[in-house]
Amino acid sequence: MTSLSIVNGLVFDGVSDELAEGPVHVVDGEIVSVGGVPRPADRVVDARGRTVLPGLIDAHCHAYGISLEMFAIETRPLSYVALAASRRLAGALARGFTTIRDPSGGDAGLARAITEGLIPSPRYLWTGAALSQTGGHGDVRGPDTDFCGCHAHTVEVVDGVDPLRRAVRDRFRRGAHAIKIMASGGVVSLTDPIRIPQYSAEEVRAVSDEATRRGSYVAAHAYSPEAIRHAVANGVRSIEHGNLLDAETAKVMAAAGAFLVPTLGTYEAMERRGGELGMADVSRAKNREVLDAGRSAVELARAAGVRVGFGTDLMGVLEDEQLTGLRVQVEVDGPLLALQSATSVNADLLGRPDLGRVQAGAAADLLIVDGNPLEDPAVLWGSPAGRTVVQAGTVLPG
């Protein structure tokens, strides 16, 4: 057995609105106690003046999102994309994200490399390539482009009930955590209006039916009220982005038990940096349409009782804005709700009660930050040099 004790620090357990006192004691990668008398351990970490948090969870993080241009991603050899992804995953872990859900990419090979410890990475829950209709968000072809988008690193174009069923079944055969569909237009795609629902009711229902029978769920990229209602009515559990949400649609989500995973940081980052990065004019215009609305969507969702998670959705060089995403959500929610979103709420979304909490029986995925993040939330998005990351009970090199 190997053991770790973190002493003298305050503890945010992922749920409570007040910090508790430690110590936190870990044996063989699992938290065995919080509070009480310190126990002897193989390693002791003094967290005086610091706070122990659950490892952060990013529920919308694209390992294969190595470029802001979808065409550039899908036309690169997968070997190159995976190698670039490994650096993105290592960066996320160093920032304190000990679990990510990748809802548009990943595969069994990358997952196995992570499991075998070949690359440093957060726990990696992947959907495989998202499913898009022809001409939908994820179809990389422009209106005057004529080529076969045969690769499907992050998105696969699949139309029709039976082909969708086969695609879903194959993803689960390979070990996918969940299924992702594109249910409305998007910012970086070139040919699809952002508000119009995508996929027919029969197609969405077929995907949801297959996922439910597998004990899993469907996440849907959806911006507009009509697209969100269309998705939720046909069995979707996780709405990604949801920036144009209205009050009535929020009530529909709450009644269905659907989660909202906002990705506020990416829109702010694209607004600040899109010009210098050469984003297409059509994409920048779409981004402005959803930028401010995203903050309102979170407020409307909470007012209706929707459970709100946390995601980033950062592509290409914007990956370095991952902690900025926390800042933007704190600006909307305050530090307590934002931290709950990035820990226990996201864990519930993933169906992983062993994550996102500092409590006995939970996995010892932890983040130690300077100060008190409920009083000074800026410690959450400060330099990674001021934090200590613990993964499965192992203190990672700083």
C-alpha cells in the first residue's frame, strides 16, 4: 500500500458552501478520510495557507482540437493529431484538470495509451467523432468545396436512422463513454445557420435509444431554443453550449433532467484573439451573436433548476485559455457555483460519483491552490506554478 496525507490545509469538498479543515488521507489512490487526527503516511504534503479541491473536470475538452479550422484537423494524419493531442492533454493536467470528457474525438488507441501511462493525461472519457448530418455543424466542406471528407477524427457525417444506429453501436464497441451529436449550427462551421435544428426527430431518437440501452447518454451541440427543445424531446441528456437558451426552454430542460454544459471561455477568447488567428469573418460574426447570450443562458438555466456543468471547448492555440474559462464562469455564477459545476456537478453528469468530491471513497484526484478560492477566486486561474496536482494519490511534478 502507498499512502499520502495532506495536512494543515482547508478543504472544499466539491459540494459544501463552507471550507472544512483537513487533513486528507489517501491510501492506494483513494481518499479514506477527511478531517480528524493526521495519520502516518509515506508522503506528507503541508498545505498550510492553501485549499484542497477536487481535481477539476472539463466536460467539453477536445484533445484532437489541434486547430481552429476543422478542415485542417480532419485532413491531418491521425498519428500527427494524436501526438499533438498528447501535449494538449498534458497541459490540461498541469492546470489541475484531472478528468476531461472529450465530446468530439478520441478513440480506443489514445485511451489505451493513457491507461497504460504512455502519456501524462487527465482521466479521459471520450465519445469518438461527433455525428453530424450532411451540411451540418461538423461537415467541413464549404459551399463551393467538392471533396470527400472521409476522415473522421472529430466529426463523422452520418445520415439516416440505420446508419446512425450502426455508428453508435460501433462507438460503444470501441469503448466510448457517451455519444455526441450536432443538433444545431455552430460558430466555426461555414454553411449552417446557427439556430436551425439538425437531424430529424427519428434520427435523434435512434441515437438516444441506442445510448440509453447501453446505459449511457447523448450530448448534443445546440445553441438555439428550438434546437435544444428538439434534442431534449428526443432523449438528449447533455446540452453543450446552449447560448441562446430562453426561459421556457430552460423549464423544458429542467423537467427532463437535462444538464447544461456552458463553454463561456471560448467565446470570449475568440472575440479577443480571433482576428490575429485568422478566423473567418462568418465565424467571427456567429461568435459575437452567442458571446453575451451565453452568460444569460447560464442565469436562465439556474433560475429554472437546470444543473449547470462546466466546459471549455478551446481549439488550437486557444487551449491556453482553459483557466480563463473558470474566470468567465465565476463572473456569472460566483466562485461557489462555478467550483461545484467544475467538480461535483460534472461528476454527476459523467455518472462518476467517485470523482469531483473530496470525501471518503472518492478517487484521490486533487488540486491544491494558494489561499481560499471562495474569498479570492483569482487563485483558480492564476499561474499553474502556484498549484499542486494530485492524480490517483500521486503528487505530480510541479
